[in-house]
Amino acid sequence: MNTIKYMYNKTSGLLCALCLLCALCVTSCEDMLDKGNEYVIYADDQVISDPADTVTSVLGILNKLQGIAVRNNLFGELRADLVTVNDNATTDLKSIASLEINDSNVYNLPRDYYAVINNCNFFLERADSTAGNTNRNEKYFEAEIAQVHSIRAWTYLQMVLLYGKVPFVIDPVITKLQSDASYPMYDLDQICDYFIQDLKPYYGKEYPDYGGVGGNVDPQMCFFPTQVVTGDLYLWLAAKRHDPEMAKLAAKAYYDYIVWDLSGKRDLVTNNNRVYWNEQSLYTGRLNNPSGGIFYDYLSVWGRSDVESVTVIPMDSAASDGHYNDLRNLYNTQYNIDYVEASIAPSSVLRDLSKAQRYIGYDNYKSVVEVTADKFTDEEINEGYLGDLRFYDNYNQRTTKWNGEEIDYQTIYKHNFQHIGIYRAAQIYLRLAEALNYAGYPRFARQILIMGLSNTVIENEVQPYYTSAQDSAFIQYFDFNNNDFKPYAESYALSRTPSGVIRSYTPTLRGEIRECNMWGIHSRGSGLAFLNTDYAPLEVIDSNAVSNPYPYALEDAIGVRPTKADYEYPAAPRAVVKPSTWDKYPNQVVDHDTYVSINPTLTTSALERAYKNYVEKDSVGAYNVYVTVTVPEYEAAVAAVDLVYQTDFDAYTARSDAFLEAYWQWYKVAYANPTIISNEQLVIDRLILDEQALELCFEGNRFYDLMRRALWYNDPSRLATPVSQRDATVGAKLMNRNNWYIQWKDKIGPNVN
């Protein structure tokens, strides 16, 4: 069923949209207009003021997005390093992968982008923005207008990333005269600058409420959050200009969406979506079948905190209906009717990256276990059991029977759905991490990979390392309240050793995993990242600057922490049992004269023997010697040794405290050193980039994730070198920045002025 058309019928009974298609270029755009559309074109003087027409118009724009959804994925994946095209792939797909994209390539159709843009332009010109209830200060179409601005900005961004320079058209093109006009060419900077300002009046506006229009996808999942689109615009500008302040604005925009509470949305969390070896399997070593999985859930009710998907482009259910999600055929083997091999397969780059990850978790006794290659057969390793389990969860290569013959088939589960995802929770968090790292807060970014975020995590693992008022104010903008954001681990204990200050890797844990809803993104496939020494707390790089030397002398002077076991204590005396009459009759031990006076019948010799026996052997006398002589002498000996121990321990503590004070003073200065921040950013950027590959593979992001790095570092090799691992020839081409983009008829592309 054609989802979008079905939604039209439910709304107004009309198959009517804005479809006034595209206008572009520096010369005639006539050949780029789609004049064969099936929809009604509004008259020149028509104002969109009726709610039914407004809904129909917005749904018409969503319909036009279908035309670019598939190619957006293909251009983002095939030109990068994580996939390869098979021999049976079409010439058009092969040409994308080889960067040999000519004007006749079926996917090189800029007019489909302008179909969206021109519909948006028409709507924004004709929609009655003043219609509303003045008594309640309501504008009826404010939500629709905000969304159309957001969709237009997103579409322009995708197009300029693909073509490098594009004709900039913000007025509707209706007539041939308009289509023949010349338009200025905008590059990435100009597109981002313009639409950041364009979106400001509509930032964070509520979504249109199309809850009753029908179809098999929640209409609110078809919208583009203004905060996330703004975040993308800022992030690309930050990369292009190497601008940490732009990166801060990007981070704030992504955060603003995470905690956005309009249109019924709850706080966006990374949730419990993960694939893992359970604790019993890690204990026994019988690693037969991973548990869990990552569920993209494109048909869920929008806005719940546990839903992964944020924005999807709804596609038709059958190719005969119009815009079908052909990614399902390209990434998966087809054998229901005819046997057709998948056109796109994971590359060795992705396989090797996945295998290289360390899987570390707890067994059922909370002992730390690392899963190593010796646990698996070669076949199991090929299936994705070793390393990060998201590859196993996403990819399946099997043999089955078809028409009586054995055939190989491939399934990539991300592309088993009717609709195409654009934004989702983990992707937004990874872009937040990238923005925070560019902004100069690598430890903040790192926690998104390790623990997930909560105010406790930020308080323990972020804030202590950024001590300026400006840094503190920026970090305090991010309020991940502990009631809604619940990581499994939120801190590490600080331990002191003779070699310096380190972080122990025994985290404090929440009582029950089921209570959690925030996981570090790396923990979605590689066990518990906070146990992994490659991800766990990062020590600052040593600084030997003359102005701020590391306190080596104080550290060396700490010595070994004394313990009582190191000292020679006296042996405890044998205890004497207290007589039962001792407490009842105090002062029972009498002196010699008194003893004589109370025993008058004894002879002198008998008296002396009796008194000696009384003093030395009678229980009362023996206990008296024990408490008045033996115990005091023992306690005095122990106190003397204790005094030596305490003196030594106090001296050790004083030396340790002196080192700690000097260490933290050094640390605060050292961490403010731009070189040290830059070095930490390099380390963490590599982890984020790898995580984007592990988490977002096959989704159309990879080429652009690499491209942002090449822009940020002003180094084409940041894009070219990874792609060279897939194809050296293609990688070499990418050393030329013009080859990052594609051309169309010398009218659109990086070389057009």
C-alpha cells in the first residue's frame, strides 16, 4: 500500500499535494522540472488557509522525501569503507562505489531534492501564518510551518553535502520564466549559515498533530526535529571552520532535543537496546548464542523514551505503488520468487573492526571476564561472535534450499523494514559526543561511549576536570536528571598507589540492570565499556613543562603504605578466666596480715604454704595477677609498637597528601594545556569514529562521518585513507576535495561558480 497516499485519503479524500517540483541552476532549469506529476498544482493566487489543504500539503512534502531516501543511503555508504558492491550489482551502483558517477546515473537526480524544496517553498509562501485564535494567541499552522522549514533545511544540507555547491532557491518556481532564471550557487558554509538563522524562529516548536491520518507508521515519526537539524548544521560548520564555539552550539542543540518535552515526547535515552553474552555464559564459557538485540522499531508510537527511532521516511509497501524501499533488495538476498544475490555486502574493513573490539563483561559472580578468540571456531568468528556483537546482530550469511538447490543468502536486518530511518537515538548521542569532543570536552564525550549520561556521571567523571567558570557554565547546561537518566554504572572509586593517582576499574553499580535505561553506546555490543581499560578513565598525558612540572619527587617520596603486619607486636598473654565471685565481692585479694588474722587455727608453716597457694594458684589470686600485672604490661608493649606504626603511617599520609595536592594542582594546569586537550581529543575522536561505524553501519552515514573528520582536521587523508582500505584507487581520488562531491550536467557540483 502507498502509505502517503493512504494518509491523504484519510485526511481529505484528495490525492493532492504541492508537487510543483524543482527549480535550480545557473542556466535554464527547464529540463529539471518534473511536469509529469500526478498531483494537482495550486493556482498562483491560492492561499493555503484550510486545515485539510494544509495537512495535505505537508503530507505531499513527505511524499516527495520518498524520492531521495534510498539514494541518501547509497551515496553515504557505497562511497565509504564499510561496504562493497558485489559483481551482480548494477552499473549505477558500481559507479557510485568507484566515484565514476555520470549524468546518466539513475541516482544522480538533483531535481528530486528540488521537488522537496520547491514544495516547501510553495507552502511557506502560501500558508496563512496569521490564521488562528487571537483570544488564545494560537496560530493554527505554526507547527506545520516549523516542520516545513526544518524539512527544507535538512534537504538542502543533504544536497550540498552530495554536490558541494547547489543553486539556492527559496521562492517557489511555478512558471517557465522562473525555471529559466539564474540562481546563486551556495556551498556548505552558506547553506549552514542561512538555515541556522532560518530555523531560529521555529526552534523547538511542537509537531503537527496528525494522529488520525492513517497508514502503518505514526505520522509524528515522519517529522524532522528542528533541534537535531540545527545541531547538524552547527556540527558541519564546526567541522568546516574548525570552530569549537560552533561545536558547543551543536552539542546544546542535540541536548535540547534529548530533553524536549513537547508533542508527548519523553526524554530520549540510549535505552536497553544491546546485544550481549549473558552472565551465566561468561561464567561457564559456553558462548553459543548472544542475548538481546537492537530494535529499530520504525512502527512504534513516537515519543516514548525507549523507542530507538526518531525520524523515518515512510515508503510504499510494494514497488508498483511508487516509491519502494529498494534498500531491502540491495542489502538482502532475494529468493522468494527469483534468486537474486544481494548487491551490497559488508567489507573486510567492517568485519575486522568488529572483530578487533574487546568484549568485557561480568559473569554471574561479578568477576570480570574478557571474551577471546580461543572461545570460538573460525565459522563462529566469521558470523560475528568475536568482538562487538552488533555485527552478528545486524548481519547473517547462511545457506538454504531454493528450488531444490542449496543457495547462499545474506540478510542485513537493518534493511528488513518498509520504511527508511533518518534519525535515531544512538545516532543523536554519537553526534552529541562528536560535538562535545570538538568543543574541547573529550571527557564529556567519552562518557557517552562508556557509561551513558546522568547528572551523577557528569558530577563524578566530567565536571572535576574542567575548572574554569566558562567550562563549568557550559557543562551545567546539560541537565541529565537522575530520575530519568539511569546508567548501570555512574562512577569509579579513586585509588592511591605509590606510582601515582589512578582510577580503579571497579565501578559503582545500580542494583538491577532492569532499572537502567542509559548505556554507553560501546556497551550496546562490546560488553560493559566501563570495564574496558581502552575506554575506562583516561589519564591525562604527562606534562613536563618548565612552568608546570609533574611532582615526581613528591610521588617518589610517598613510599609504601605501612600496615600493622609490617611491625613486630608482642604475643597476647594467655587469658585467665574471671572467677564468678570477682564482680560480686570486690577487693577479695587480701594481704598477708589480713590472711593470717582470718585463719588463726593454721600453724605458721601451714599458714605460709596456704597463703602462697592462695596468691599463686587460687582462681581469684591468679586473676588478680592477670589484670593488675600481665595485661597492663602487654598493653603497654602494644601501645609502644602502635606509636611507632602510627608515627610512620602519619608520615606516609602526609607525604601522600602533599603529593595529591601537588598532583591536582599540576593536573588542573596540565589539563588546561591546549596540547593535552588536543591529544585527548585525538584519542577520543578515533573511538567515536569507530563507534559510529559499529553502531551506524549500513545506514548511510559513513562517508559523511569521515568527511567531517577531513574537514575538521583540514586533511583529505582522513577521508581517503579509510576508503583506501576498501579500494586504493578510490581512496587516491579522495585526496582531491572535488571528488568528495558529484557533478550534474556542469550545473551542479563543486566546480560550478
